Amino acid sequence: MIIVAILLVAFVLFPLINRPQPEVTLVNGYESFQGLNYVYRVDVNVKNNGADGWVRVYAELSGAGRYEKLDKRIYLAKGESDSVQFSFDISIWGALTSPAVTYRAWAVAG
């Protein structure tokens, strides 16, 4: 019975406790040109408040006649921060006819 409890802690609980705890500290969105393409950029700063590990950062954009979600996977050490930039293609016509663009970002361990 004690061996089962030790295995439970070692293989189930420890990985759940000892994992990254990402926190999005800043989200900034703005229109820009990427070459000849008109894009909407979302910059995301992420800080890891947990153990070393992989973090998946998500950003979504809605408006300008579309909805799109992108993600990137980064490795963060404990206490480390990093910036991730997402680029969403939108047309100039779409931006002019539907100027209300909303965006958000979040991060999860994994």
C-alpha cells in the first residue's frame, strides 16, 4: 500500500505540481505592414512563475470580417520572461470596413 502511494505521488501528483505556471504580463495589438501585406500584430509578454518547462502561448483576433487563433510553444526557465509576436493577415479593405478589431492572449503549461 505504501508503494502505491509513493508511485502515485511520483508519477501523478509531482508532474502536476512541478510544472510551469505562465502569466501573461502584457498584451499589445497594433496594425502594421509586413512587406506589402497589411497585418495586425499582437505582442505578448509571458513570465514563468513555476518550474522550468514548455509553455504554449495563444493569441486570437476577431473583427475585420474574420476570427483567427494562433499559438506558439516556447521553453521558459523558472522566473524567466519572454516576448512572443503573432502576425494576423488582414486586408486594408477589411480594416477600413470593419475597424473594430479585438484581440486577446493567454498562456498555459505544455
